[in-house]
Amino acid sequence: MFQKKVYLTWDEVPVLLSLEQASILLGIGIDAVRKHCVNNELPATKIGKTWHIDKQRLMEQFGYAKVR
């Protein structure tokens, strides 16, 4: 059976996050993450029908990393 990967630290998170991964890290629902992406409130790019959220920019936005 396929098991979902659970990330415990920012170091384990992939460079581009899915809506679901961002939802887990931010502690909000997937629909809320999608809304923030649509409203340009999160550093996201839509490719086709899929949102991709930039890990480094998200970390900077929420104070988890030093700005380069």
C-alpha cells in the first residue's frame, strides 16, 4: 500500500511544494492554500492545473529562513 511522506522539518521538504504539503506545513486547509495562491498571497506558480509553491520563498515569507 502506498504511504504518504510526512515531513518533520523544512530540510526534508522538496524544493517545490504541492498544495497538500503546504497545507500541512502551514496548518491550514488545502482550499485555503489554493485561495492564497490564486490571490498571489503565497509564492506559487500554476503549471497546467497544478499549483507549485516555492519552498525557499515560502520560508522567507513566514520567517523560517534568512533572506538571501
